[in-house]
Amino acid sequence: MAMATGLSIKRIAAHQQHSVPLLVLSETAQQTALSLMEAMVREGLGHGLGVVVVCLEQLLSRDIMCQPAVALVDCRPTMAQIGDGSAFLPNGTRQIDLARLDRDVCTQIERISAVSKVSGGFVVVIDDLEPLLSISRVDTLALLRKFRSVAKHCQSSRILARYSRDIADQRTDKGGPHLPLVSNVLRSIADAVVDVYPMDVLGTWMPGWYSNGEAQPFVTLGDNDERRGLLRLEHRRQSGKVGYEVAAFEINEQQRPVFSAVKAVATGEPPSAATAGPDPRQHLPFNLDLTDKQRQDRADVELPYLEAQAGEIHYQMAEEDDWDEDDPDDDLEI
């Protein structure tokens, strides 16, 4: 699925693709996207972008948080709030003031843009959308749209949000269960969505040839590793076209993402006539094969519908018929 100019996800992660103001990383319980998200943040810092970290669950790695170009909007409850019960609503949902979060993020964007080396460019990182979606799906999506609009008007800027597709689609707002799935709505407002999968699903995606009656996987892989995996990119371009791409990723020793195309190279051979099994025509009481004379006799038969196709159609106009001399294709400007 790699294109001639290289993988799209590679250009997006390296901030060479500026038409992705909102990038969503989608994970499952089997494969986290946290390591990939942190590696992308390091790419942004390496390109001189300021970073605003919206922390709802856990801080990013220490090497990121200690950078002078990183600002923190901490939405985690304090021990005092947990102790007095003010951190949660009666239904168990986290207590987060979305209006205040909006103001804090915009304030930090202005501050961090002043120290950015790329014309005020920035990256806003939301470590987990789930706490926000659990409060209000509608308000959270409106907040993402607003942040995306801000990032769209700043060169190289981006909103990088992570969510678990296992959990998010189980949520319903006060409007009831008839709301569209969160994953579908996110795909409609995001410029790109990266679905992260463990490496061991590759054999399921791409089974090899059945050379000996058993499926031959293309690769043999061990246990899942959060620093390496598969991804499926859905990129909605400015033209409206949607491109898809499957790639493998790995976090290298420099903590940067490395992407590679997934090549389908089968380990087995397609079944041949010698290994295809017994001929099902062996024990039939009649013969299905034709002799040379039978084939010739069949070819010499003149079919009646072929003779009918050789005729002509004659039409005599009636008095009420209106003959139009104009060319019906004049408006096409051919």
C-alpha cells in the first residue's frame, strides 16, 4: 500500500504533510498507542514546535515534560478532591470543567507559540479522550472542532488526540443510544485517523497460500510490544478523497517512530494440479469430455439469434412525429 513518494504516515509524523490539523490515534486493550503518540510528540519538538500537553490520565515521559517548549494543562483530580468526593459526579463520571479546559488550552497555545521556532506552530496533545467523552460527547467533539480550527490556521500545527475504540463506542449521552458511534463521528471530523493493532494480527489480515492444506502466515511474531505494531491510516485529503494505508511502526533507540510498508510475500506456493487432490470426474457413469468431432459439430451449429441480429430496422415516420435536426451533443462542446 505504500505510494511511490513514500508512506503517507511517515510524512505526517515528520510534519511534512501540513494538511492534517487533527490526527486521532485509536487503540485497543490489546495494543496501546501511547508509545507512538509520544514518538510523534518528539518529532514535533525536533522540528521546533511548541507542545501543549492536556493531561487527563497520566503525564507523558519525563524527557518530553522537561522540555522548555512544553506546557502542561493538568486535568487530573488532586488527592484533596478525591478525598472530599468533588472529583467525581454522582454517576461516577470525572468532574471536568470543559469551558475552563478550553480557556486554559487557548492560553497555553498563545504562550507556547511565542517560543516556537516554526512561525508560532504548536502541537496540542490530548493523552486520552475517554474522560471528556464520558462527560459529554457533543461538547467534546465541539471542543475538538474548535482546536482543529485554531491549528488549521497556524503553519505545521496539529491536534494529536488518543482514544480507546474499545471503550468510547460504549458511551451514550443524554440523547439516548441512537447517537452515532464515537469512532464514526471522530473519523468524520478528523483529517487522519490511525488505528493501532498488535503485530500478531498480520497473519489474520494476510493469510498465505494453502500449500499443504494449512494456512501459511507471512511472518511469525511473538508477544505484543507497545513499541512496535501495525497501523491502518485513514487520511481525508483536502480534495475530499480518502486514502488508506497499512504500515508497520517501531520506536527506535532515539525514541523516534520508524515506519515501513507491509509487503505481502507468501511463504507457500499456490496449489498445483499435482497437489490439488483427486479428480472429481473419476467415477462418474458418463463422460464429460468432448471428442474433436463433437467440438467441430458444436462450432458448426448456426444459432437463430445470431441470424436475427444481422437484420435491419426500417422506420416510417407518422404525421405526428417531430424530427429534430439539432445535434443532441451540442452543449458538450466536443
